Amino acid sequence: MKRLKVGICQIKVVEDKEKNIENAEKMIREAVRNGSQLIILPEMFNCPYENKYFPLFAENYPGKTTNALSNLAKTLGVYIIGGSIPEKDKDIIYNTSYIFDKKGNMIGKHRKVHLFDVDVEGGIKFKESDSLGYGEKVTVVDTEYCKIGVAICYDMRFPELMRLMALEGAEIIVVPAAFNMTTGPAHWDILLRARALDNQVYFIAASPSRNMEAAYHAYGHSSIVNPWGEIISKADENECIIYGEIDFEKIKKVRKELPLLKHRRTDLYELYKK
Ligand SMILES: NC(=O)CC(=O)C(=O)O
């Protein structure tokens, strides 16, 4: 049975788009030299995570960042889930993840559907909807390995969205994400493990590293969780690449032994997509 080697680039994002793209390229090349076949970047990997920067760093598709990712995917012969970037479409900016196959084709894109509008007493306050528009789609892409669900950060807090992906056949869910120092220590591990367990998938979350010079301090701790809920690879807060292997037999085994998806009482309740 095929296995899939995954590399997550926990990039340090700075206030210079060119430098962020160059750094991503360097890290992607290193991940591929170390055997990765699927490379995943963090949320807003080319732009600091702050409302004031999104319009300044936004680009139309195709643009500088997406061209760079497409060329890399093609040259290196790998899949790339390009974290996310601010995407400009007419007058609206979206928080968008682009996904490229081994030939450099863009095989899917996800616009963050749940915007991070929160105000935690004594902690994080953020209102993404001040600068960003809402995505409207559930995203599952087909690859030669399996179907992969893609969502962005706050999206992972909505189990319905993740379950829809599993019901559409996703065996891996990838979430570029930038939790912070309020919610990260409290919720990150729990959410990742719960979503992996709920849906019996490999759940992969890719964060930027923590940059103490930035206004928003990302939690880091990019991780890969297997369908049994075990964290099989995990970063600290620093810039690094972490690696892991997707074992498709493991997904089958867990789903056979504990048939959660089959045991749903769809005669009592149902989940549907509008
Ligand atoms: N930044 C986000 O979108 C989400 C987040 O930090 C959280 O849910 O916590």
C-alpha cells in the first residue's frame, strides 16, 4: 500500500513579501530533498497576520506567490498546499489556500469560510471581517494518493465542516493555521486531536513560527495527528520543517475497528451542504 511523506514548513513570516516567498521556496526545496511528496505551508505565509497588511500584500490569481508555488510544484514534482495568502478578487480580499499538483496545476483553492472575529477578555482580540470576505465552499481535492480536505485556521473549530469533508471521502484534512498565545496553549492540541478522532483522518495543521517582532504572536506547534488521535510529529514555536508519513492502511484499520462513520444515526439526524 502506498505511503505518503509529508513535510510542513513552519515559516517565520516577516514584513517583506519577497523575503517570505524566497524563504518558503528554500524550505520547500529542503523538504523535498528530505523525501517529502506533499509540502504544506502555514496560514498567511507571505504576509504578517494583521488586518492592516492584508490589502497591502493581497494579489490576484495568478500572481507572484501562486506562480512561484506552481513552478516549484512542477519543477520538484510534488504536491504543494500553499498555506494561505491574501487573495484579491475584484474589491474583496479573501484568506485563500491554493493547492497545486505535481505538474504545477492549481487543483483547488479554499477561501476561509469562518472569519476570526473574537474578543477574549485579557487575551486575543481580532476582527478578520474588518478586511476579509467570507469563503462559501467546502474544499476537498482529489490527488493520486487520496482525497484531501483543506480548511483554514478558525475553520477547524467547526466540526460540521470537517465532517462534511470526511463524508466527501477525505482521508487527510490539512489546515494552515495561525493560532495565538491565548488560544494556542488552551485549544490547539485538543482541537487537532478531536478533529482527527471525529473523522478518523490524518489531521495536519501548519502554523507560522512565532515572531516576537510581529504584533500577532503565532503559537507555532505545527503538528500531524493520526486517525487514532496520536500526535506523530510536532514542532515547537521556532522556524523548522517537520515530517511525517501517511499510512493509508492505518486509516482503513481504525475505520474498520471503530466504525464511527458507519454508525452515524442518519435516521435521526443529518448533515447536508447547502
Ligand atoms: N487565527 C484564527 O483564525 C483562529 C484562531 O487563532 C483560533 O481559533 O484560536
